[in-house]
Amino acid sequence: MHPSIRIAHLEAPFVYRSMAEIEVARAQDPTPDLPHRHDFFTIILVENAVGSHQIDFQTFDLQADTLYFVTPEQVHHLAVAADTHPSGHVLMFTRDFLQQYSLGPDGLKGLELFFNCDEARPLALETGEMAVLLDFATKIATEQNTSRVYRWEILGALLSLFLLESSRMKLEKQQHNLQLGHRASEIVRSFKNAVEQHFQEWHLVADYARAQHLSSNYLNEVIKSETGSSAKDWIQQRLLLEAKRLAQYSDLPAKEIAFALGYEDVAHFSKFFKNLEGHSFSEFKQSLGRNATNHDLYNR
């Protein structure tokens, strides 16, 4: 997590906010509301809202009965249209909270709701699915406002149920996930998680193959077969995403960005970027508007 991009912090291990109360606070705050990074997980359950949600370089319209996930390190911005009255629920929690009271970070990885840069798309919910998650959100809101014994444990249990239900809904909507062979599915999951954790230091397919005790050719065959993209493409696209993040949301020069991404030679980094994008890194950076500050009430 690079310090040059503004990072939003959480004031408690677990925080619940309604979208309505966040918008009230936003209206009273003169500070610009701009993209930034988290050091915690965020779930936004939208009942009804007009606006957009930006995650990295993807922008999605806010839709009723939709679930949005934001992973630590993703650059995110939620913009609700002025003079509208959104309704929904925002759950924010740290890795420490997961570890102590809920599924744990490793358990969360298995649900495939967070972590991987290809899994940012919102989850549209049917009426019955929305009702199930709203029930959990309402119980979470009630429990957070108490000071009773086992408060954190109950919040952790409710969060676990919310996450498990969300994952089940996602899997049922994406039947191809259920059709993957068990071994292939585990290889793909482990590879994606390893890319997210090690992309700054591991640039070669061989590095990821070694971690799973596989040959590079076999790993690449599985990844290509199950995802449509080669293992090399996955690694390069993750590096490219981070380069773009640092270009847009920091003032670091190319040399420091290259170093942050594991390139000792800036010329090597520049060649990598141009090969993928068709133009130089400096040209890309010059084309971006600069953001002087970052602030987001959805992380308070």
C-alpha cells in the first residue's frame, strides 16, 4: 500500500453507517469528496440511489438492490447525485476484526467477494435476496448501537452470515464457477490471491508456479483455460493497474513508481508500460488531471 495515495482509515474495527446519514454529513462538509484508498473492507448495500461508484478505472452507475464491494488498496469514490435521497447500508471492517470476530482474512478469500482486481463488479440482487441481506444489515445496525455484552462477537457472526449469503448468491448467479473442476478452481483461486499479494515482487509466471509446486506451463494452461487470459496477462494487468493508480493519485516521478512496482530499471518499466498501452508512461501521466486532496465521507 503506497503512502503517496491518500489512505482512509477506520475509527473502529467495525463501523456501520446508513447511506442517508452519510449524505447528511457530506452536505455539511465543505471538503471536496475525491477518490482515495482504504486500509479496510467496505460493503455498500444500495436500496435506492442515483449516482456512480468508481473502483480504480471502472465506473458503475448506482443501481437499486445492488451490492458493491471495495477491497483495501483499491482506489474508490462513491458519488450520489445532488438533491436525491439515497437509502442503503455501508459496512466497514478491518482485517483485525475479521481475524478476531469473523471469518478471518483467509476465509474471506475463499468467498471470492474481495481481493482480486477482476472482481470489482457490483452484484445485482433479486427481491428475495435483497430481503435476506437487508435483514442482516438491520440487525447489524441495531447491534452496533448497543453496549451489551458480546457486542463484537455478535457483529462478527452477523457479518459472517452476510458474507456467506452474498457469496452464495454470487455463485448461484455465475454457474460457470460451480462447474470448474475442484483442483482447477483451487489453482485459479490461489494464483489470483498470490498475484494480489505479490505482484510488486513477483513478475514471472515461474514465481507463482513455484508457490503452488507446479510447472510454469501447467499453471499457464489452467489459468488460460479457466479465465480466458494467460497467467502472464494476469500479472501484467495487475502491474499496469497499480502503475495507473500511482500515476493518477500520486505525484511520484516515474522512477519512484517503477521502484514501487519492483523495477530497478526505469527504462524496463517504461518499455513494459508502452508495450501494453501503446504510449509512454509519461504521456499517460501528462494526460491526467491532478487531484490535490482526497476525502470521502463513506470511510468515516
